[in-house]
Amino acid sequence: MSSDKSFAKLPGFRDFVPADLALRTRIFDAWRRVCGRYGFMEYDGPPLEPLGLYVEKSGPEIVKQLYTFADKGGREVALRPEMTPTLARILAERSRGMAKPIRWFSIPQLFRYERSQRGRLREHFQLNADIVGEAGIGADAEVAAVAIDGVRALGLGEEDFVARVNDRRLVNAVLDELGVAEGRRAACLAVIDKAGRAGPAKTRAGLEALRIGDAATGALSDLVADGSWERLRDRFRSSHAVLAAMQPLAEHREILEAMGLGGYLRFDFTVVRGLAYYTGIVFELFDRAGEMRAICGGGRYDRLLELVGGEPLPAVGFGMGDVVLGELLRDRGIAPGAGAQCDDYVIWVEPEQRSLGMHLARGLRREGRAVLYGLKTLGVGKQLRGANRLGAARVLIIGPDEAASGTVTVRCLASGRQETTTLKALLGGRGSEAGANPAERRSTVPGSTEVGGR
């Protein structure tokens, strides 16, 4: 191949060098820990699905956002852009014989062909957590708690992010009270959903274009500008339907407050989640400063399984992407570094001790310790500097004297303490600061620079 050729990374895709992979691993580990604590079981599905699965859920307009093609069997397929349709397909085949409620989570890689921007790429990983088969508000609160704790587990708190909550049934009750015709409600929801990005003026213009009437336009514009819980309750205090529709959210908050998570919640009338399949409480997690895209979004979707041929089961869940979350962790200075993990660095003074050093390294690795050593012959001083550079906790030095007596000189790099212990004690896992059994030490020389018996 010609040396002047270069193959650039595709737009919207990522390379995961060690620092980036360390961050991804930290996020995944936190997600798995939290889901496990809430009793969720992990599942997965194929990255390639029939195109019709997504069209059935989201409509034909979704196709232009997908990586789609005809496979060699002539089937129209797509790289999965989200996980909920796959979950619905899996449960449509299996749920009838399963105990309810079903608590499942997954961390798939997803693909969308759309314009890349900060917080949105053409691929990302996403935590999906769902409870299927439970219609009560307790399931809605449980899923929201998993989402909130999934972020808290990464070191972020109330000062960093907020959960904005609403209920599609409440919005529909408001639209009904304002006399908005059924045929205009979907368009109305779309305008409200974009209000945070569009701003008050464009939102009002969008509502006016729908010709829903001056009174409805004015009331909805006011709720978009200041849709607090108190304002909504006062505005519709004489509407039994609206007040009744507020009760599920009141119970939802009560449950999360009992969990100690109430400080993360904020009612927001503009959170309606644009996807039509949501049927109840919906929520989105945002950074408190409002500088980024949503960290997470989800809610209740009680009819999706029926769309793909499954039994009519209530369901609630969310998706949380790794892109915005990773940016937030970097902005807060709490993303992990990419330093190599090194518990022990083995040094042999002369080539004749290499076999013994390799034997020691293998034994320690079998005990679960991260062990490094030089891959070529270097002086002891250079090897010590290398151990410091790699962040080793201790160096294990074998010179001619140690090899003859079956011992190892152990130096703790943090304290400078140095001692000599037997090879057997090191591999037995009994320890002092330097990993030795005190009864088997030959000498202890605090701060000594003597190495390898020289």
C-alpha cells in the first residue's frame, strides 16, 4: 500500500485511546453497579435489526436518520439507533412465560446518521434500563431513581445535575382544558418539546402558526416561560381534570423524596419527550448550568410491545448516553486518567537473575497484582526511574545476593522503606507494608538506597 495514503476516522465516530477507554470503563462500571443494586439483569441484542422495527415505532421519517441498507439476502436492515425496539421485540417473543415485573438493563452501542455536534455523535453507548409489567407509579419512581443514581455513582451531585419531570397525561389534560383540537395536539407537543432550545419568541410563533386560538396560545406560552408546579396548579385550580392529572407526579415526588432523591427533581412543563409512544410520566436529566444536551431521557410507554406483536404490558424506562456524561465529568475534573496500573515493578540487577524475576512476576500476577518489568537490559537506576514514572507501589529487586539466598529486596516507593524478604513470603501473599512476613525479614533499612546487595 502506498505510504501517501491515509484513512481518516469517519465523522462522528470515536477512537478510544487508553484515557478515553478508562473513562468509558468507569461509566460502564458505575452503571452496572447501580443497576445491580436495584435488581436489574443485563441483556443484549444484535446491532443489526430489520428496518421495519424502527419504522413501526417511529414512523417512516426515521429512515433518513439511520444507517440502513439491503443485506446480501435482500433484507432491509439498519444499525440499531436505540434499544427499546429490540427490547420490545425480545419480550414480544418471551414475556408471556416470564415473572413480572421484568427488570432489565443493557449498554448497547447505537448508531444514527445525523449531523455531529457537541454532545451528539453518530455513535454512542447508552445505558437502557426498563421495568416491564408494572403500571404503578412505583415503577416510574424506581426507574428515575436508577437514572439519578447512575449519575451520582460517578461523583456528580445535586449541584451538578437536575431531573426535569412532567407527565404526558397532564399536558394532554391542559390541552383539553384549553380547547386544543385532538388533531393539533401532536404538533403542539412538538413545539413545547423544542421550547428550551427555541426560546419564548420562537415558541410563541410556533404555537400561533398552529392556529389553536389566542387564549390557548397565550396560556401555553406562559406555561413554557414559567411552567412551575405552583403556577400550573393556580392557573387550573378550577379544573378537576388537570388537578387529577397532577396527582401521579405528586406521588412520584413523594416516593423519590423518601429515597433521599427529592432534591434532584424539578417539575418542567416543557419536558414532553418528542416521541409519540410515551404515555405517562416522562423525565430528562440535565446539567444544572444548562450548557449541554440532555444527559438522559425516558418515561412510561405502555403500548410499545403491542406494536411489535407482543402482549399488552405496561413499561417504563430510560436511555442515558455516554457522550454528554463524559463531557460533564471532564468539565468537573473528575474523569479518570490514563496512567498504567502498576502494583509491583520487578528489577533484576544482572541478566542472570531475569529467570527468577520472571518467575516472581508470574506468581504475583496469578495473585491478581499488576506487575511490570523492563523488556530489555537496563541499569538499576533507569529501572527505578521507570518504576516511578509508571506509578508503581513498590519495586522488587533481585541481585546476585538475593538470587543466592532465595530473597527479594522490596522498596516501597511512597515511603522509601526498604526490606528484604523471602521469595516464598512474597508469593504467599502475607504482608507488611512491603508485602513481607516480619518473621522472615532479613533486614530493614529505612530510606536506604542500597539495592541488589550492592
